[in-house]
Amino acid sequence: MRVLAVLLALMPLPAMADCVILLHGLARTEASFVVMEAALKSEGYEVVRPGYASTRAEVQQLVDPLLPEAIERCGEGRVHFVTHSMGGILTRLWLAEHRPPNLGRVVMLGPPNHGTELVDEMKSWGEVIEGWDDAFRFFNGPAGVQMGTDGVSTQLPAVEFELGVVAGSRSLNPFTSILIEGADDGKVSVDSTKVEGMTDHIVLPVTHTFMMNSPHVIAETVYFLAHGRFHHDMSFGDVLTFGEELPK
């Protein structure tokens, strides 16, 4: 019996699976990442998909205890992040002051890294529409008000971790796109998604609201987590077989 115990103790431990934290955006829920979660689990990742009341508080108040608890649930293995929209700003805010030693790679989908003109425009309507400020805050919350081009994202430092950014170039709402300068995904401009220090950036023909469910976005996200860069030249066949080894 003692011999068996010694042999078991000497056996190498199985490799600990990397963990991915999926962080949704403003006025969304953790359910928005169900498809991405399934894809990542099929690749062998552990996945933590926390929900948070995105319209109930300012960005600074949302970060704690959300991210510390999510990292604790991941355990001691390598921890990656995949975020959507405002979720990327929460992640940047927290990582600016708290960098876990086991931090892996980060993929941000449609992050308003320089805010969005859409929020600027909607906030300005309060000057001509009585009661608009209260209505805007009711539907978007204090954090939504902070997503303007002079908001919290513009006050954050450059990133100092491996970051891949996916920007969308399709819009479901021509009216909102008119309010945004340059190419956009209906809510955030392509230029606003960029941030100093990022590792790679890619623009895909997807919309802001549903980009996390796009097979192309999922395939590029998986590729970045594995290689630290996007593929950029995926064919339709590559997207459909993203679980297989893609050409380097």
C-alpha cells in the first residue's frame, strides 16, 4: 500500500487546463456568450461566464467583486479573457491595477476603447428633450453614460498584456451609424476599438450586438488565444473547421 502511495506521488500531474473568462457588455447578460463558451470548451478550455448588473452602477463599482471572483473560480491555471463591448473596458480598468501572475491573453470584441460618438449624441439630446437624461440613464445606467468619447475608457493607460481586438464593420441600424464617424458596427467605430499597446487588430463584417456568435469571430478568437495573433486569412472552410489546426 505504501509502495502504491509513493508511486502515485511520483507520477506527473495532468496539465491544468487554461481558463477563459467571458465578460458580456452593457445591457446584455452572460447568456450572450453561450455559443462562444461551447466553442471554447470544445477546444479544451475551462470557461467562467459571470453575469453582472451592467446598468445598475458606474464602471468602477461593477469591477469589484466581479473580476476577482471570476479569476478565483478559474483556479490556479492560466487565465484568459474574452470580452464584448463594455466588458473590455471593465477588464482594462481592473488589469491596470491588478495583474494576476497567471494572466494569459485577452480578446476584446467591439470595445469602445475611445468611447463612442453614439453616447455623446444621445447625451446631447437632453438639452432639447425634456426628461431625456433620466430616460437615457434608466435604459443605459450610470456605466452607459460613461461610454462617451470623454468617458472612463479615455482615462485608462495603454495595455501591457497580449491583446487582440476584433472590430465589426456591419450595422443593423443605419440611423445610429450616421452618428458615428467612419466605419462602424452600429455602435462603435472601427477606430475607437483600437488602443495603444494592443498586439493585433482585425476588422470583420459583423455587427456589434451579435458579433460574439459569429463563427468567423469565434474562430479568430480561438486562434488568438492559441497563437497570440489573429490568422487574418481564414477561408470559409477554415472558419467551419476552426477546431482543426489552421495553417500558421
